[in-house]
Amino acid sequence: NLDEMEDAFGCLKSPSSFGPMDRFTSVVDKGNNKEADVCNVIRQEQVVKLKEYICRFAYECAISFNVFEKDCFKKLLEAVGQFGPRALPPTRYEMGDTFLKKEVERTNDLLSRYRQEWKSNGCSIMTDAWSDRKRRSIMNLCVNSKLGTVFLSSKECSNEAHTSQHIFEYVDSCIEEVGPENVVQVVTDNASNNIRASTLLKAKRPTIFWTSCATHTINLMLEVKVLRMVDADWKPSMGFIYGEHKKAKKDIIDALSNNRNAYEPIMDIISKKSSKRLDTCLHMVAYILNPYYLYNDLEAKQDVDADDAVTEVVETLFPEDHMMQNKILMVELPIYKSRLENFDRLGATKACEVNDKNYDPGSYKKRNRLEATKMNNLVYVQFNANLMEKNKKRMARGHEVLLADDASGAQEWIVENDEVANDVDLDRVAKRNP
């Protein structure tokens, strides 16, 4: 970012400026190949020496090689080059205090547009529990919205029991920070303590939904790849989970030649694991509000359970506003279902296309002796830097999930990439995965 560099260092040096020795090697006559060759040789030697120092630093400090492909490292090199010789690194105190505080402030400024999106269109709170190399229990909280996912906070819970009350209190504090009026749902895995925590949340905040993680639920089912939806944040999967879940069950029945004795045990497993997890009112409403299903599948229009779910969600989101409830259920929803007014346009009836790799924000390295506040600040800055870089690349592609000519794009997104085809062949999948 040249503008950013100029703000920091003023007028940028010419990229051909090497240092004090340039006057002995600079090209006077562009047509003189000998002088040009000498300059190129010196330049190449300098580049090699620079790379040697960078690699030596990586080897001695055990730095992952992909770190040097990040934009922030390239900016670092440019900043050092613009500063010139005798540049001094920050002290350990400055890194852990002065400049860390500045980076936290900068991160907060960068997240301001995300917070505005939360106020405009709502957001989801996502939890993630894991253990580090020293087997310390960590709980992360992230916020997802249309602009992408950002990291909110991290808490070490090694000395605390993972009770439903403890989880509820931590999640509730996050809701207070984000703003209860901005939170639509909380997403967790299917552990029993999380399920009990959802009851506590419902009692205190009846307008907020508690949803089980679809990926975790499906991983508890059969090890069949067509059922394993990717854990991606390219676009929210809520609008496809219920519909693809129904389609997957139909595909299994067809693959087993409608043999009831063969498919019933499988259906029982799927139903047991998905009940109240993948068929919640939010999943069914998202299914109805996805034009790909409603405008292409007659069964979606006749789904009584989904209609009841719409009513429940509207009453939850607008508990005292009967005028708004009536407007949505009696006016806007029938217009949408009947494809009237704007819903009759071509763009409203197109299918979906998106494909992206899973994103893993990375694992922590061994923790040093930084106190908890500094460690939380480091995690806050690191995670959000990586997530915002990912969100930036995603937005730059400019793909829209509900615009495509057929459903193959949606299947690419939902099933694993190596099993993608225009029509998923369960026989072929079964042969690859006996």
C-alpha cells in the first residue's frame, strides 16, 4: 500500500536506490551494457544477501515459511528499506505494551465497519472450545455477519468446570458486548453442557436463538462424504443445510433401491443425530426463504413444519409487535411464495454458486510468560488480522451465493471438493469410501 507507506515515511525512495556505493556503480549511459551488467550483478548479490538474512532468521527462530508470504511482512520489508541503514527493532517492552496497545486500537478501528453491519443486519455469536499443547482448556468467541467472521475474545478455562452455567455466563457477557439487539443466534457444538446452556439463554433472552453447529452434528452421523458439509465461512450455510439434508436422505434411499430394510437403520441414525439440531425453526425458515428450494421444489411450498417455523421465528423476533407479525406473515410472505412483485424477477429465482476452501485461523504457539491481558490482546490482534485478510479476499472475488444457473455450484460448496459433480453419484462415492 504505497499511500500508507508515504504517510509513514514521506516521499518514497526510488526503487533503484541501493545506498552510498551507488555512485560507483550507477548506470550513466543506458546503452552501455557493461555498466548495466555491473549494476545488475551488484543488485542480484544484494538480493541474495537479503534473502540469506531472512532465511537465517526463520531457521533460528522456527518461523513458519508461509509467514513470509503475508502482506504484512512485505510491508515490513518496504518500511525497513525506506528507513535506511541502522534501523532499530522495538524492545521487548515496546512489543508487549506500547505498540501492542496501538495495534489493538488499530484493530478496533478496522472492526468499526463490522460493528455497524451487526447493527444493520444482525450477527451470530460462535463458540469454539479446544486445548493447547499444555492441555490447557481455551474457549474462543467469534462474531459472524455478512462481512465475515471476526474474533471477539478468548478465555482460559483450565481451572473452571465447563458447566452449562459457566458457558452461559461467558456467552452472555459476549452478547452484552456486541449488543443484545444485534444478536440473532448463538452457535455451539452439540455437547450436553452447551445444550443445557441454551435453556438458560432462552430463559433470559427469548429473542435470541441457540443453534447447534451443523458440521459437528453431521460428523456424528455416517462417514459418507456427501453428508459432510464443509465448515467454511465463504457464505452462510444456514439456507442450505435443511434442504440438502432432506436431499441427502433421498439420495441414500435411492442408492439402496428403496429397500426399506436397508435404509431404515440409516435413517434412524440420521434422525437421531439431527433432531433438534439440523431441523430447528431457524433451519426450516432459512430453507423456506431460500429461492433455490422454494421456487424449484414443490415440496418446499407444502412443508407444514416449515410454515409453523416461520410463525415461531417471527413471533420470537417481534414478540410484542403484532402489526409487524401480521405484515410479515400475511402480506410479505405470501408475496414471496407466489413470486409476485420483485420476487418475479430473474435474479430472485437463480440458484447458487460458491466454492471455497476451509479456513483455519491457525494454532497457537507455546505460550510464554505474558500476563493474561497481553496474551488476550495478542490473540485479538492476530486472529482478527488473519480473519480480515481472509474476508478481504472473499469480498474481492465478488461472488454472490444465490446467483447461478444450476445447483452444481451449491453442491460444490456443501460437499467436499473431491466429490463434486453436476449430479452426486452415491455409488461412486461409496466405492471410494467403503
